[in-house]
Amino acid sequence: MISTTMVGLCEALIYGHQAGLPLDNMIELLEGGAAGSHALKNLGPRILKRDMEPGFSVAHFVKDLGIALDEARTMGLSLPGTALANQLYMSFKAQGGENMGTQGLIMALEKMNNMSVKKY
């Protein structure tokens, strides 16, 4: 579940940045509503500071997502959101992000969008 939450969080921050929104205020506003989550509250500010230290590493995340997707296939389930998140995290891992925290996904999405962000 957190994998797709992280995709949404990172995309929202990229969108807000490009729209010129103050991202710290955006996080604070979203925390109180339906978009509020542990990831938003704890990893959102770390993304803004470019703190990619792992609480949980991308390498472990990719491993766990692979296990979940393998089991889903065994059960005959299609989980397209999880599969997309897995592909995005595998891309970030291939870019050298395997030892970073899961919030490092922002860097892969920035690269896809030709963004060069040093700090939000």
C-alpha cells in the first residue's frame, strides 16, 4: 500500500513545485484532510530537505514488491498500481538509488521530468 502512496506523494510535490506552491504549506494543509498519511507527515518534509537517508531502503522495497507481485500472480490477481510502483522503484534502483530511503523516488520522477532540483 505504501508504494502507491509514495508515488502519489512524490507526484503531488512535483506538481506543487512546478505550480509554484509553497510545498511546506501544501504538506501542512494536506495533512489535515483525506490525503493525510504517515508518509506525507514524515517523509514529505524529508523530501523537501533532500534527506534521502533510509528508514526503509529502496533495495528492500523492490524485493518486497516483487514478492507481493509474485504472490498476486499465483492468486490470479492483477495489481496494476503495485506493478507501476514496482517499475518506478526498479528504475530508481537502476539509477543508483538502492540504498536510499523510499522517499528517494522523487529523484527518479524528477529525472523523468527533466527537473534538476537541489532543494525544495
